Amino acid sequence: SSLLLMSGVVVTVGLCRRLARRRLRSRPHLFAFLVEMLSTFQICACTNELSLLGNVEPKPHTALTLTYGFTVLHGLTLAGSTCNPCGTLQPMWGGGTSLRMGGLKVAAQFVAAVLARVFMHFIWSLEMAEPHFGALSQGCSSPMQTTEVQAFCIELLFSVVFQLAVLRAESVNPKYRVHLIALLITMLVYAGGNLTGAIFNPALAFSLHADCFYDKFLSYSLVYWIAPSLGKFLILYVF
């Protein structure tokens, strides 16, 4: 049921993106906002569902396999979208994207994060699959299983590694690039998922753990918003 749900989200988003390309080419700002929102919605919705499958046996092989598979699927179906506020900073820094367009994309990403969370909570309330039972009663299911300083350093390091890999992989054939990026993300999730969740995406972090941001805003904003953004700025400054 979970796989059918995530596959349905991917297909629906793909159809909506195609429709937006056909109807909104003459309105670039609205087109960019909708495409970025739809793409980020797909990633946030699927990752919300994947977060419930972390305890599926055999652990952690099932969760890691699904992480790799859906990361490849996202890479193949969401070409041209960053789906990460940190990724939007690069073209803004280099002058390839205007401040207005960059702001629209970041806004779209956080709107999508909220919409994905609301949508998935509605689906979970229907309890159509076994992993959905009791999913809404968890509240702040904190991914931070270490100190704030260590969590900040881990998310900062993972953001640097990920963004550097994305830059280095730009010259790789796209059909191989998505597998390299997916493999790297899977490795980072395996290495640090039990400590911080290995998210390194501010919009995704908010979609997954909004309750924790409400309870401990300063701590979570430092770890899941400031640390990945700082990692991106370090990469931009150095390279």
C-alpha cells in the first residue's frame, strides 16, 4: 500500500508538471513556482511515507533500498528542479537566477513542505496500511539522537559532502549521475540517519518534523536550516 501511494504521488506530480509546461509557458514566474512546488511536494510526501518504513524487516536493508530506489526515481522525474532551498542559493549566488525568482522557488519549496505534511497526515488518518496505524499520535518524533553541537556538525558536513558531489557530478552523463547521487544519499542516510536523520534539506526537514520545530525552534532551526545553508555557502565560497 505504501509503495502504491508513493507511486501514485509520483505519477500525479508528473502529470501536473506536464500540464503546467503546456499551459503556463507564457508566465515564467508562475510556472517556476508551480513546478518547484510540485517537485518538492513529491519528495516531501514520499519521504514522509518512507519515514514510516524504517522499521520494516529486514532492517535497515529495506529502508535503504527504498531510499536509493526513490531517490533515483526523483532524479529521473524531477529534472530541472532543486527541491532544496540550499540548492536554490547556488544560481542566486552566481547571478544565474534573480533574487525574485530565487525567492519564489524557496517559497514554493516551503509551501510544498506544508502541503505534503497536511496531505500525508490526511492519508495516515485513513489508516489504509499497517505502517499508518498510530502514525499521527507520535507528535515530535525527534530525529536528533545526539547533542545539538554534534547534530549541527553532522548536518553541516553532510551538506558540504552532498553539495560538493552535486557540483563534481555536473559533467557526468545524466543517466549515471542520478545513480551516483542516489548512492551518496543512501550512504549518508546509513551513516547518520540514526543520529540526525541525515536530511540536509531545510524544506524537507520542516515537512518531516514540523512538530519539533514548534517545540524547540531554535535548536532545530540551527541544525536543520542554518547548518545546511552554511554548508552550501562554504562550498560556494571555496569553489
